Amino acid sequence: MSDKSEACLKLLEMIDQKKAVIGIIGLGYVGLPLAIHFGRKGFGVIGFDLDARKIDKLLHGESYIKHISAESIKEIINAKQLDVTIDFSRLSEADCILICVPTPLTEKMEPDLSYLLQTTETIAQNLRKGQLIVLESTTYPGTTQEMLLPRLASNDMKVGEDFFLAFSPEREDPGNKNYTATNIPKVVGGITKSCLDAACAMYNSITRAIPVSSTQTAELSKLLENTFRSVNIALVNELKILAHKMGIDLFEVIEAAATKPFGYTPFYPGPGLGGHCIPIDPFYLAWKAKEFDFSTRFIQLAGEINVSMPYYVIEKTTEALNNHRKSLNGSRILVLGAAYKKDIDDDRESPGYAIMKMLLEKGAIVKYNDPWIPKLHTTRKYNFQMESTPITPELLESMDAIIIITDHSDYNFDEIVEYANLVIDTRNATKGIKENREKIVMA
């Protein structure tokens, strides 16, 4: 006799037969790809978002994320595999609900769970028997059990019997054409065994689920992944500064070290961290550690180094301009790239914003270009009201310095170096350029 409740057995059967309706809350860089992949696998999908403009675009078969094609959206919309709405009362129609909402930091670098908690309250108001809720948003260990479970459980609804709750961290890598939601394994932790089984069954329908013993384990696994990257990026960023002082090309050093077939993973320096994960997630862990009277010194130090890199870019720019007998105050600076990495339209936490702010504060006249981001977005910290300036030889010649923040494939770096008076390269984007090397300063 099965130890699973009738509600669990019914849900597992619906998932197996692809009759379960998948509800996805938050149709951004994580939620929208998931909606497409579940739809392509034959599931009915309902996408929820507070932004009516996103919903309108999707209903018209349009994409608002550049690396996601309009064709992929039209495909599932026309096949009636995807419905999208701002009406959250329709959450009761979904059998499986995936939460993909932002989990940012406050100005004091503490977790901001306001979006998540508001979403959970909305789910609780519409929760019915037999539903699976999975949190994908990155957060500190204990969030699913300590924050979501009490808001969802009630006298009438018991977790593991009447409804099911799990955590499975998103592993989306915007712009990466080699890995998508269909070939990236999904770590899954459930509140109970039935919760785990239901969530694994759902994810196994589109990729490979990796079950772990608890939601806390799954939550910490995500923070480990991104803290690992943060610490190693901090290491090469610190080494970059040292290598510059020693007159050594760190990128050449990294490539040499990368020939070792074991025990080494190459990481590359840059102008600072960007994206919604690596600059933020380690601080979630550091904040939670304080509850146990534990100081995560390694994580904090890595964060300090990475946060300091935009200041280093400004320092190198000031130094380079001084060598050309110019001051930063009054200089015309063109910033290339507002996205946090190449070939995507994601500018969340981009170091380009911090660099532009410091340039303006020091009296520089700043323009920017990014073929992926035609207009700078208003964020909690920044409101530049700037539009991308088209690159022309005349523009390049008129600038006192060009700062390469993002090495988009669209950029013709040979032409940029040819016409520029001075290039500050933070990405080693000009490594293959032989002509006019005297114009280039690595930062």
C-alpha cells in the first residue's frame, strides 16, 4: 500500500500524463524560459506577472528579452500551451506553481524578501488541495521552511498530504547557448518525501532532477555555487591589480594555468560583478550566518574586493588621462557596455552603472553605447535618463577616452582602437589587436 496521500498520487499521475497545469510567477530571465520549455514538453502553462506590459507583449507573440526569440513565444502561444495573465486569482487553476520573483538586497546589504512574501501570501489566498509550490528564487537556507511553510499551512491543509512544498534553485545562465532549462540538472529539496517526489517528477519531465535531503540543503547548494564564483572572481581581480603593478599580463597567466588538466578552473577579472546572482547571493549566506554567531570572513572579503573594482577602473582611467595631460574633470568619456556580461540585455547590478556614476561625480562628460540596451533602466540606485549613442568614427575621435565595460560580440574593436584617442580595456577585449597598442590601457 502506498504511503502517499490520494492528493499526491493524483498529482504524480497528472504530471506523468502531462495533464498538470504549470503556473509560473514572474516572467523574467528565469520564469519565461521555464514557461517555454514546459510548454514545449506538452504541459499547459499559465504565466503570472504584475507587469501588464510584459503580458501584452507575450499575448502578441513578442519577446522583451533579447536572447529569447519571438518565434519561441509564438510557438507555444499559438499551440495554446501558454496563457499569461496579471490575474493572480487564477493561481487556483495551476497544479504546480513555480515562484521566480526577485530576491534583492536592501541598501544595508540585507535580504529583501518583500516580493517573495507578498507572492506567498497571494498563493495562500488561492491555495487548493493537490497543488505543488516550488520556490526557485535564490535565498538563505531555511527560507522555504521558515517563511513559506507557515504562510501556506493551515488547519485544513497539511504539507505533504494536501499540498506540497519544495525548493529548486534556478540555474539559468542568460545568453548561454549551450545550456538551457532542458539540459541543466535541477537540485530539488522537499519539505517531506511526498513533496520531494512530486517536485522531482515535475522537473524530470523537462530535465534531470537531483534530489537532496532537505530544502535547506538545496538552498545552500545554490549559495555555494555562486559564492564559489564570487570568491574566485575576487581572487583574480586582486591578482589583476598586483599583476599590473608587476608588469605582468594576468590574462596570459590565466591561460597558461588553464592548460593544467586537473585541480584548476579558470576565472577572469573584470570591472566588477554584475547580474542578479553573484553580487547578491553570498550576502544572503553571510546575513544568515550571523544568526549562528558566525562571521563569514572569506565571503565578506571577496565581496569587498569585487565591489572595489569599479573604483580601480576609475583610478586607471584617471591615471591614463593624466599621462595624456588631461584631467578626468571635463573629459569626454564613452562607456561601452551597460549589460553585466556580453551578448545579453541584462543590466542588473552592472558595474557599468557604478562606473558611470563615479565618472559623472568627478566631472566627466559621459556617453554610453550598448547594442543590447538602447536606454538605461531606472534602478533603486540609478536614474541616468541616458540613451545609447551610435558608434561612429567621428564619435570615437571626439572622445578623450573609451572604457570597455562589456565585450559584446557586436563591437568592432579594431575600428574602436583605430579611431579612439585612448582605450581603457577592462575585459581583455583588445588582446588580438596589434595596431595602435599604445592607445590601450588594461584595467
